[in-house]
Amino acid sequence: MGTYLYTTINDQGCDSTITVNVIDTTLIACLDMTACNYNMYAGINEDSLCSFPGCLDMSACNYDSSAICDEGVTCTYYGCVDPNACNYDSTASCDDGSCQQLDGCGVCGGIGVPGCINELACNYDSSATCDNGSCVLPNGCTDETACNFDVNATCDDGSCTYVTTQTINLQADSIAFEQGFVVGNDTLFAPGSIIDTIDVSDGCDTIITFDVTLGLPTMESLDGVSLYPNPSSSFVQLDLGGLQSRRIEIYDISSRRIYDQDIRQRGLLSFDVNNYAPGHYFMRIHLDNRILVQRFEVVR
């Protein structure tokens, strides 16, 4: 059984080589010519004995453990096969679950959090790991109650200024105050007292109270006396405690006196502010030996 070569000499003296294949008619083997173990000398075919080409690289995703040859077979390998992934592998043909996406900071497979990382900004984000250009830096006063409130400001820079008050005490005989006496840009509303608004460059007013009624000291707070609720939209309550009032005045922010009554009373007094325009007001409470100035706000 096998292949044999015979040499013969013809009449012209030339040699000829003849190949003779000898087939064993009793031999059982694979006669499929596409198989790796095709046996051309077998006489009996048995398909179960055939072994076909396959990938012999154990690291390949198409590795064939039953193959004994790899002729004509292309091995394919694992990797990320998603073209939208940041680690896409164009040479891979089998997905291995390794595909990743860019995080908010542009890192492949990262866990970065974009945001404002400038601690000076109003929208500073302590959890952010990379800056996304969203930082808003201080650019003005954002408090609507401030006199220099900037409607265009989005981030408060601490520059807000507010109405301030100053009290000047004068003895009754040190200056002659009469009805209509002008101080600064305001007019005396009653003999002996004036509230003067001085306009300043930053848009805020300084409220100056001249107290010359009886040369009495003026104060802004006194134990046992309270004005509430503040702010209010309907009524304000003045609790004098054990003290007795002599006279109550109320002025608006423009220094216009809108209430003036001689009230001799102790305890709790109620004032209706339903008809007052929203804004800041000053209440002058004349006591026996002093004048108390209380500020309150009306809201709607």
C-alpha cells in the first residue's frame, strides 16, 4: 500500500517514470479531501474519522480544540467591537465586554465629574473633578433690598450697601427749628424734629435724625420695648412693657411724616399699615426722658 515509482526504457532509449498508487481496500479512513487527515490510500471512507481545519491559537475567540490543522483558517481575536466606544478595536471580531465610554471630563472609562472648580465662583462645585467652563464669578450686588442692587448681576461680589442711620442730638436752645426749616434736601415737618435723607454716590441714602424736641437722647433699642412683626403686611404691634409713651410719629423713607399722635399709654399698641406702600418706615416713640426710633418694613 502506498505510492510506487517504476522506471521503463522505451525504444528510443528514453526513461519514463510511472507513479502507481496502491489502495488498501480494507483500510478504513477519511476520504474527504477537505479534511486535514484525508487518506488517499484508504479503501473505505469513515466520515467520523475526518478532522477539518480550524484555528489552533488558544487565545483566539474562534479557537477549535478539535482541529489538527489550520490551513486556510483565519483566527479572530477578542476586543471591543463597538465603533462608538472610546476603546474600539478595529482588529477585534469578538466582543469581550471591555467597551468603555468617555466620561464628562473626556477620560475613556473614567468617572470624572464636570463642573466649576474655581472656589471663588458662586457656582463652585466641590464634587467636580474637571472644569467645564461654567464658573460664574462675582459681578455685582444681587440683594434686592440693597440700594445698589444690580439687576444684571448673577453672582454676588459682597459690594451690597444699605441704608444707614445716624442720630444727631441737639439741645432745644442751641438752634432755632421752625416749621418749613430746610436741612440738606429735606424739610422740617414739625417743630423740633427732622429726618434728613442725604443722597450719596453709591445709590444709598444715609438717614440722619435730628432730635431737638427737648434735647432728649435718642436711641434705637431699649430693653423691654419691641416692634413686631417686622416686616409686616397688615398690622405692627408696639410693646412698651412697663414704659409709657407720650407721642408716636411715623415717617416714610422719603422723610415724610405720615402719622403723628399724642398717645399716653403703656403695654401693647397696634398700628394699621394696610394702606402703607411697601417699603421702609421709621417710628419715633417719645417717652418720658428719651426718644426711641424703631425701623420697620411693609411688604405685600
